[in-house]
Amino acid sequence: MKIGLLSDTHGWIHPRLYTHFAGCDEIWHAGDIGNIETADKLAAFKPLRAVYGNIDDALVRTVYKEHLMFQIDDIKVWLTHIGGTPGHYDQRVRPAVYENPPDIFICGHSHIAKVMHDKKTGFLYINPGAAGYYGFHKFMTAIRFQINGKNIHDMELIELGERGKAAIL
């Protein structure tokens, strides 16, 4: 299964994401979608798994949950928006992260792309950074990877360009 992962679109989808995610089986969005229209556009393109973020309105929050836990092949996934980082998890997720760790913990919110193994829990921590035009990040980013059984492989950081610059197709 090939996954396109993004976060913090804030109501705007970079046009090149459609090319980068064309071969993906699913898109996962780690919150701050921006509006329901953005989610609907992504869902019309590929099957979408998403959570709401702190900027998302009541409509987005009625459709998407704060936390989404699911299994793909032999991999347990936890998708949320505000999660913190290894060793500094947000208080809302910290107890569960240590009591029942997933295989992959995915969050957004920081606008900083980061992929690392949490040494204490052994899971893979992924933050795809921010794919949207708005925010304080310097570069717009997303991640693409594959899951096969218990294997997570072919992970790629996708740089979509400098935030604040006009999107070039």
C-alpha cells in the first residue's frame, strides 16, 4: 500500500500534490485541513483518512475525529494533529503513547517535517511538516511511503517549494 501523507494544508492544496500522490492508494491528513472543501477535494482524488486540527471548524470536526487509530497490513497507525515529539509528547497523548504504542505515530501541527524512531517505544514517529501555503514554515512539504506487511519502506520527503512563493506547476 502506497501512502501520501500531509498536514497543515490550511485550506489550500498545492497543485503538485496531485502528481506526487497519483500512484498512492490512500492519502492521510494529520490535521489543520482548513475547511471541508479541501478534505472533499482530497477524498475525491484518493481515499482519505484524516483528523481535525486546532484551526478546523465545527463542520470539519463533525466529519473527522481528533485521533484516528487503524491498522494497515500488520502496522498499527495512530494519526492525530497535536502530538508533540519523541520525549516531549503532548499531555493529551502521552499516557496512551507509552501504554499502548502504535507502530507508526503521525502528527502535524509543528509545520516541521521530522521522521525518527522513538527509542523508548520503538515506533516510527512521522510529522510531514506543512503542505499548505499559510503558516510560519519556510518550505511546503509532504511525505510518501509504502507499507507491505510489517515493513515501512521507500519513504520520501517531498519538497513543494518555498512558502509564500507562487505555486509553480
